[in-house]
Amino acid sequence: MGQNLYVVGNDTRLGNWAPASGFALAIQGSGANVPWSGTVTLPAASAIQYKYVKWNGSTAAWEGSQATASGNREFSTPASCSSPLPRNDGNFKS
């Protein structure tokens, strides 16, 4: 409650790792443990690295370690796709 969750990563649509420019997710409901969601269009045939970050406009709380790439989430986008590819990443990793 009262937090903003962003996806930040290695693409301009994900803010190029800058929390203030990341992709904002929307909370789906209220209470504890409700999902966050959003739809972002990423470039085809690309290796994407990303993390979730809680951002309040001045302070970022990164999942895992911001300083190392070893904690990044990763996936590759397909060469072509006409519909959204859902991702369910589970919980924010502290």
C-alpha cells in the first residue's frame, strides 16, 4: 500500500536502468500479496535484462543487488509476435 513498483532494465522502454524512467506497473486490487501488472512493447529478437524496483520519486529500493548484474532477471524476445507474452515472476526478491 502506498508504494510504486517499476520494471527497470537494459532497454529504453525499461528506463535504461534509471528508476525514474522505468516502466510503471499497476496494482491489481488491494490488500497484501495482490499482483502488479502492465504491458510494455519490447524490441523483437532482443536479450532483455531487468529488475523490479520500488520507487517513491526520490528513493529506489532495488530487488536483489543493484550493483551486480548477477541478480538480473533475463529473457529473450521472439523474432516476431502478434500478441502479448505474459510473464509471471512471482515475488519481489529482496
